[in-house]
Amino acid sequence: MDALEDKKGEDILLIDLKDIASFTDYFVLCTGTSDRMLDALAKSVLETIKGQHKKNGRIEGQSHDGWLVVDFGDVVVHLFSPDQRDYYRLEELWQEGKVLLRVQ
């Protein structure tokens, strides 16, 4: 979460999905205000997790599409443009998950 906050990510949300999803334990959702910011957020998350936890992730998507996914297996980080986050509304789709942390 610090990696996202340090790069000025907005509306950061950590959702516990352990009891309702078979493919991951947690979702992290974050909004970035530009393509460049989305790329910087993804890079920061990859470097931080690799450095602190020795775990490699994989980026999927393109920042110009407004949605990047950084997949670490048990944690999936979704980085959205404001429009894409509002359109896909993952918070609503996974509302059965427990919100562990929200940083405005």
C-alpha cells in the first residue's frame, strides 16, 4: 500500500477475498490520474514487492486502456483510470469481500 501512496495513487482499497474467490486471496484497487501515473504505480508495486517479499509479479494490460493488473498470485493489484474504475465497479462486484483498508 505504501508503494501506491508514495506514487500518489488515489482511493486505495484492500479487499479480503479468501472465502469467496478461488483464484486469489486479496484485491488491491487504486486509481491513477494519467497513463504515466498508472505505469509508475505498477512499476513501484513490482519493485516494492520484489524487494520486500522476494516475489515476482506480472503486469497485464496497457496504461492507455486505463486498467493495469499486477498479478502476484495471492494478491492482485488493479490500477485504474477514474473512468475505468467507475465503469467496471469492482468494489460492487466483489462487495461480499471484507474491506480491510481504505485510503482516500
